[in-house]
Amino acid sequence: MEVSTQIELDHPIDLKRAVTNPDGSATHEHLLTFIPVQFRGGTVKFCFVGRSDVNILREGARNCNPPASNMRPAGRFSNLAMTLKTGDLIRVGTGLLDLKKRDDNDLNKILIRVGTGLLDLRLMSVSRGRATIRATILADGLLLNLEPLGDCQELNLRGIIERLNRGADYRSDAL
């Protein structure tokens, strides 16, 4: 599934997975929230608040390996800030790793991607404090919440991370 939307400053977007519990009830497992926190010229600074088992890779980055997940506490959320320009592609997944290897002529690099892709996010345009993004969901059972928060106030990233680490939904109250 592919969706395009316009977002403004402090407009969070959540990626969740539908999970069926052993008793047959369904819940939503929070995987990632990304929020535009600064617009400057043709770029947008995003904060990606993701679980430790979720990797975030920028296509074409010099370092193709995400931070080691063993350096982040298991099951806990942490913040990764990234400034994107129009056309940048972010890949979100579990166990993602891009390996570059040279071919026999040693001239061209071959890219090998391992892991499971969950979401591709591309920044399509930036204009006057608004960004247009295109999100492509790559796996079944994922939900993308594109709704802005009800009130227009600056988000508290630390508060969001603390609530997510406790298993709470940060959208239930204004932060």
C-alpha cells in the first residue's frame, strides 16, 4: 500500500503492527513514530522514535549499517534525528543491513540488502513549512496513523519516549 500526505511541524506519524494475543484478542504493537521538527530551506529535520529492533536506513548514506541494536536496550524506544532533502528515501525494517561488495572488475559496487522491510518513506517536496511524504507499507498487518494531534502544541519527545517505553499510547493525552 502506498500513501502520500502533507505534514507540518510536530505532526507525528505512527507505524504499528496488528498482533493477535494468545487469548484471541487483538492489540497494536507500536514500532516507530516519525515527526518533522524543523524546516530549513528545502530540508526537513525528522526525529525517528523507534523500537530497538527497528532499523532506519537512509538510501545512499555513506555508512550503510545502522547502529548496532545490541547497543540499544531491547524493547525500548530511542530517538534518531535525520535531516532529509527532497528525494531522500528512508527504509525502515527489522534486521536491515546494506552490504556493499565490489564486483570482479573492482569498479562497481553491488548492494546486498538483508532483513525485512516494513516501510519505505520518501520526502517528495518541501514548501513553506510543509512537507509531502510518500509512504509505502511493505509488509502485511501494518497500520500507518497519519492523523495530526488534536491540539497544536509542541511535542515533548522525551515524554513520548517515556510513555512508549511504559507501553502507553502517547496520543491519549496531549504532550
